[in-house]
Amino acid sequence: MARTGQSHAAPAGSDGDAAVPVAAPAVAPEATVQRILASSKALFLTAGYDAVNLDQVALRAEVARQTVYNNFGSKETLFRSVVEQHWASFRFDGVPGPPTVARQNDPEASLRRFAAALVAFVSETEQIAFTRLVVAESRRSPWIAEEFYRLGKQPLLTALTALLAQLTQAELLACPQPEVAAHQFLGLVQEFVVWPQVMAIGPPVTELPTTQVVIDEALLTFLSRYQHPGLRKGTR
């Protein structure tokens, strides 16, 4: 994650003296950094990006403001680090990060595991709160939405697109446009597990189908469109 702490050299003087290295700011121990990140996340998700400053972060993390500045340099860099850490907790097959394309060979099983990992990520992390924050802040600060997408959803879509392309090349799926198909599959799942909660629409949330039904129906819908014709006809 982005952090400061690099040393810089002072410029040479006009009399030709060599540049004098300037010591890098002291970088805090990892436990302190994690406390700063956790405190920042709590503040951002509660108050919003604009309402938070480094003094508040330092107070909550019980460190000096200079410690926050030495390790992150700015509120913007700190926010990016918080978002990066959040998305890094996505786990597929017990491993952090998106699916490993090379070992997928069963379309239904692969997509089921991916959908289950996505549902777990939404339910076990602050994904809903982060999404609400991004929606609320992006009108004033578009870069927040851009960074949230770049650091998280884009890598997920890239990996899922590669998976669908590989399964298509193996003639297990027939996705002429894997990137479009990846967006469609995510939409089939997220429509039920993300957006009703983000919009806080009230009682209807409790009336939604179970996650198992959501995943089952997403697979049926997706495979009815993209399963390889040879498999549908039972010729393989």
C-alpha cells in the first residue's frame, strides 16, 4: 500500500557543495500503521472523507499527528491505503485475491466458488459501508470512485474476464465478449447481495432470496446463455 518514508537529498548549494542527504522520516512499526489504518477506516466510514482530518486520525489511533504524516503523507494517500487494504481481504478458495485462472476447468464449480467468495466478502467486510461512502463522496471528489474501482472492482473484473476467456478457449463456455459476460455475472449476484443494502430500502431487504438461491439462479441464467453448445447437446 502507498506509504511515504523515502529519503530525499537537499539540492546542491550555489557554491558547488555536494548535495547533503536528508534522513527519511521515521516509519512507524507495523502495529502502529495498522492502528492508524483501522482508525482511519472507522472515521471515514462514519463521518465521510471530507469530514475527516489527520488530527482526528492521530487522536483516535493514539499517535502523534506527525506519525500519521510520516507514514502516509496526506489524507488522500491514507484513504487510498485504507481502500487498498479493504479490497486485499477478498479471498477466493481461501487465498487472498482474485481466482487463479490456470487451475479452473469446471465452469459451474468455478463460477459458484467465485460467487460464494463475493457473497462472503460483502457479508464479512465493510463493503456496503464503503460503497455508500463512495456514492456519497464521488460527486464532490470523483477520484474516490475512480480509486475504489481501480483498486478493487477492476482487478476482480480483469481476473473474471480472464477466467471466462480461458474457459471459452477450452470450449467449456462460449463467451464471444468475456468482459461483457464478466460484468453480467457480477450483476446477477450483486443485484441481490449489494444494492438493496446500499440503498437501505428497508423491509424488502429481509424478503430477498437466500444467497444460495441467488447463486443458483445466477449460474442457471449465466450458463443458459454462455455454456458451450457442445455441452448443452451432450456431445462432449
